[in-house]
Amino acid sequence: MLIGPGQFSENETNEVNFREIPSHVLQKVCCYFQYKVKHTNSTTKIPEFPIAPEVALELLMAANFLDC
């Protein structure tokens, strides 16, 4: 993720902090990544990923920030 000539502390600690993203939103992002891996190349019907309306906007903003 962080490759190049610069020196990043994340390379030393193997830890990345997302201070701009609330923990409940980051947890939902991680759940989505797990969902995507599980259902990629699935031959069965893929269930809808549940997103509560009250976190939808924050989740959209986090996806934009993370570029995913």
C-alpha cells in the first residue's frame, strides 16, 4: 500500500490510522470487503449487502476517501 522512496511510519509499525472515519463506518467497510471476497465468482444468487439508511451517507464518504 505504501511503497516508494518516502519513509512512512506505517512501514515500520504495520498500522494505519483512519482518524477521519468513525469506527462504526470503518467496521462496515471491512464487512463489505469480506462480503466481496466471499461472493466474488459465486455461481449462486448473491444476497444484498445490508446497509442501514442512517450510515449510508457516512459510508459513501468513506468509500470516496478510500477510493473504493
